Amino acid sequence: MIPFNKASITDVEVKYVTDALLNGKSSGDGKYTKLVCDEFKKRFGIENILLTTSGTTALEMASILADLKPGDDVIVPSFTFSSTANSFMLRGANPVFCDIRKDTMNIDETKIEDLITPKTKAIYTVDYAGIPCDMDVINDIAKRHGLLVIEDAAQAVGSKYKGRYAGTLSPFGCYSFHETKNYVMGEGGGLVINDASYMDRAEIVREKGTNRRQVLNGMVDKYTWHDIGSSFLPSDILAAIMYGQMMRYDEIMEKRMTVWNRYAEELKDLEQSEKLVLPIVPEYVDHNAHMFNIILPTAQIRTDLVAKLKANDVYAYICYVPLHSAPLGIKLGYKPEQCPVTEDYGERVLRLPLYADMTSDDTSKVIELIHDILS
Ligand SMILES: Cc1ncc(COP(=O)(O)O)c(C=O)c1O
């Protein structure tokens, strides 16, 4: 069986988890949480990152810190995971769905300004398939209209936009370290605070609304309730898995890239014969080989391909179901035709199996099957 994804776990992760269990602290903010944050600083130059229990809760923290309230509007692509929209809807804010670009399937920055009204407070961008959005353009729009930008970089750890790391491109960057991502801690995430003025409040929000972090840092001797918040910090045992992954950062990236590059090279002929479209990576992006997506000519061809791959024990995945035309989107008053590109691509995109430990034979098998089925 070739799954669409499989976490790469070795003796390295086992060693750190065992140490965390036997010698460390099973609650949050222990030695391994600090080591992971130090790695993000060393590798990506990130000064302020707070580990969270998921990418979802990183987004929820960002939405609290953004002070979003009932009556506020937030511009967000419809082609994303529910968590992007849920995070600010839990604050009472409304989603205003924006269509996507045909090349990257990221938010179409040329359509954002038409959606801005006096109620608009923020733009949430999503780095789909690990490919950052055109953030210079988006940040410029936000600046001109006084809006906050929150980057959902759940899939984009290690990707770069014009040489700058995804997650560092706006005041808040949200990473996911879920088992399906490049670097995993089971369930986990990180909130990158690029505007340091939010940091003090972020530490309080993450610790159930208390200044407990200041006690741990020896700044005060007892902690009290200061703000709203929740329990957003992960167990240090999970951080130990993530530390192992960070120690294997280059190895995991290179192995994923090998599979990604083989798909790109060996499926090229099918693009030339118009059987599928391969991923398009803008020249300003260095991607992290998070996903390899193909676009099929019709929804029916995708359905048939998924079924035939599955009959051969290969599991391809259909990615996101657009939010605006999902049951909740319809309840909010959206019509499928309001984001036509999202609606169309959402039915035709297919994510191929891709993981660090995918063998060369398994990659060959997927490539050969796709040729056999589509030719
Ligand atoms: C774009 C995006 N945002 C947020 C999330 C949520 O991350 P997590 O599963 O870590 O909560 C995901 C997860 O797949 C995602 O793809």
C-alpha cells in the first residue's frame, strides 16, 4: 500500500522522546520546546515563535491577538482548510471569501481590493501546497487600507518568498506540525510573532490568560489572570519529536524534494499531451516539496484516476473542498459561482503520494500507473 503521506520517524525522535519522558517534563514549555524554538531562530532567523497544540490553535491565537470581533469582516481564500476560517469565526468575525489564482491556487491578490469595505479588518493568506502567496502585493494592499495580515503557513515550513521564509512575511505566521506536514510532532503547530509588540500578550493568551510565563522566567513570584486565553501549549514530549525532526531537517527536505522532482520530470510528457497540468512554482518562490498536485481535465477523470490508483493500492488525495460552497458556506449565503476558479479547481486537483521515506520503486509505481491510466 502506498499512502498519500507517512511521517518519517527514526531512532533520533525515539531518543529525544524517551529522554523527555524519563528525564524531562511532560507538560509544556520544557527543554525540548526551547530547543525547537532555538532551531527556528538558527535556521529561519525567527526571534519569536510559540509552540502550540496545532496549526489550528496557532491560527486561533492569532485571531485573539488580532482583536477580531463580531461585525468584523475578514478576507480569506475559500480554497483552504476549515481551521483558517474557524479561527476568526470563533471570535465572531465573518468570512469574505476570495477566489484563487489559476497557477498557484493561492488567494488571487488582484481580487482582494474589490472585497474591502469599512467592515474589513484583516486578510488571512494561505500558502497552499507550501507555495507562499505574493505577499509584497498583499502587504501593500493591507497597508493602504489599514488591515492586518495573518499568514497561514501551515503547509509552508521552510519555503521561501523572495528569499524570506514563509511564516515571517506578515505580523503573524501560523505553522502546522501535524502528522501530514513535512515536519511533525503528531499534533502541533507554531505561532510566529513577527511584530514583537504582540509578544507579551501572546504569552498570556497561550497560558490560559495568565502571566505564568513571567513566573517561569523569574520576573514575578505568582501568576494571575490578565486576559482571555486558553491552553495553547503542547506537551514537551511532543516537542521532543519535533526536535528530532529539526535535527533531520535537511534529510527530510532532500528526500521529499527527490520525489517531487521525479514527479515533475517523469509526468512532463502527460502535461505535453494535455492529460494533466503539473504544479506551477512562481520564480519568486523556493518551495518545500510539501505537496505534488496535478490538475486533471475534468472532475470525472479525477474520480476515475483516484479509484484506479486505489485499486492498485495507491492512495491519492483530493485536497480541500472549497469552503464557500461547503454546507456552512451555503448557510452563510454563499453561492458556488461566487468563487468560480476555486469551484472548478477544487473538483480537478489531486494530491499524489509524497513523503520522505517513499522508496524509489514506490515513486516509479505511482508514475507508471498514472501513465497507464491516463494514456
Ligand atoms: C492551510 C491549513 N491551515 C491550517 C491547518 C490546520 O493545521 P492542524 O492540523 O495542525 O491543526 C491545515 C491542516 O491541514 C492547513 O492545511
